[in-house]
Amino acid sequence: MKQVFKVKCTRNDLFRIKPATGVLDYNQTLTIVLIYRGGQERIPTEEKHHFGIYHIPAPEGCTCEGAWAEHHGPPQGEIKLRVVWD
């Protein structure tokens, strides 16, 4: 069964996610690029940031946006990736 995913972050002005949403077949993999935008006087190391990846089952023939619009309740799966500044 296909899965619909979305990736969110704590501050969209600091990070860019490509692609932020999509539909994947069973056992399909995808590279998601997480980009620090910069532009700040200093890196916000004192702030805690993370990326959240969420997924739900995708009804047959649906779009990513349509699947999330029809879904009620928590996602089927979720993982949070903490940002670590070096």
C-alpha cells in the first residue's frame, strides 16, 4: 500500500525541505534534502530545532494534499530528527 508523507520543521525561515510532501510505494525510498538557509548574524545554537516526518496510508488514486485533507486523527507513523549544530 502506498504511503503519503510530509516533513515539517520548527522554523521555516531557517530551513528549507525538498520535497516536503509526497507519495511513496511500498519499499520505495526517496532522498529528502534539508537546507539551512542562513542569513542570520549567528547560527541559533541556543534554540532547539527538529524536523518531523509523518506518514499515513494513501487511498488509491489520491494526491498527497487530498490524502492529508481526508485524514482524521494522528498520523500512522512519525519520527523526529533533532538538529545538532557543529
